Amino acid sequence: MKEIIYSMLEQNGTLTIEEVIWHILASAVLGGCIYLSYYVTHAGTVYSRKFNTSLLTLTVLTATVMTVIGNNIALSLGMVGALSIVRFRTAVKDSRDATYIFWTIVVGICCGVGDYTVAIAGSSVVFLILLLLGRVRNDNRMLLVIRGPKSEEQRIEAIIFQGFGGKASLRVKNTTQESVELIYEMARKVYLGNQKQEKTITEALYEIERMEYVNIVTQNDEISG
């Protein structure tokens, strides 16, 4: 029994230089496909080239680690212990980014063990899915923030009701002795429909004396950090 355990722990990789080069090159090529997929399907407000480049390098690094480990159990256990020390502090701002990170790791593992067929087939399907559905976004919601004199509260509400046909929902109402702040929520198409009228909602509201401000805020499903 001891001899079997020792033989398993002492196993060394038998990869040739050509095989190692092929593993690294294959991971670089597939990592480039991941890079292209993220670039094409990105639909966020800010495109991070640094993050996209990190996806490419992470694919190659994962393949390199898997190539080094090979079938050496002792080395793999040591590598797990070493990598467990690493702490990642970068917040993932988009849930899709986590998908890309996991994709790079999977491709790196497949290339590191020389299973190119699985890596190519899986990457092709994922690439097509993200290409077709990657730009699908939820309908943005608009927030209309209004602050004006409290004595004109009913007039403000009447203007909002007439301007949006009752499709704007009152979400927040803050009042003081002299002012009132109202926050309405509506679909983006409802707000854009009002902008096509002869008098926009902003123009109508600013006709009220002592109106302090009218702010438009876009809500979406992105996470800011």
C-alpha cells in the first residue's frame, strides 16, 4: 500500500516541449476568442479593456498551471495550498463578468490537460449564446425627481398625471414646511413619449414659480462599485 501511495506522489509529467507549446498556444487562441466575445457583446456603460485583457491572460495562466501540475498529485496539492493564499478584492460589477471569468478558467483547464475538443466545442457554444443574447438588456426605468414649493404640490401632481397619462408611479414623497420633493418612476418609453410633445414635462414644471429642480435619473440592472 505504501509503495502505491509513494508511486502516485512521485509521478512526474511526461509532456514533451511540443505538447507544452501546443497547450499554451491553444489557450492563447481560445483566450483571444473570449476577448473578442467580451468586446463584441459588452453592453455596459463603461468598457474595461483591462478586465478584458485579464480574461485572456487568465486563460493562458490557468493552462500553464494545469500543464505544470500534470498528473503529479503532490504538486497539485501544493499548488492548491499556494493559491488559497490569494485574495481577490476586485468587485465584479456585472454578473456576466463572472461568467467570463469561469469561462477562461474552464478553457485553461481543458487546454492544460490537452483536451482541445472539449475546449473548442464548449467555447463555440458559449460564444454563440453570448453573441445572440449578450446585448439583451432590461428595459431601463426612469426616475423623475422634482423639488418645488409645497403650496404647488397639487399642481405638480396634475402636470405629471397629464404629461404621462397616469403611467408615472409616485414612489417617494418628502415634505418640509416650505417645499415638497416627489420621485416618480416610469418606463423609459413613457418618458421618451412625453419628450415628443410640444411642451415637455420639464418645461411645464419650470413654469411653476420657485421650482427648485427637476432631475431625470436612469435605473438599470448594473451594479456599481
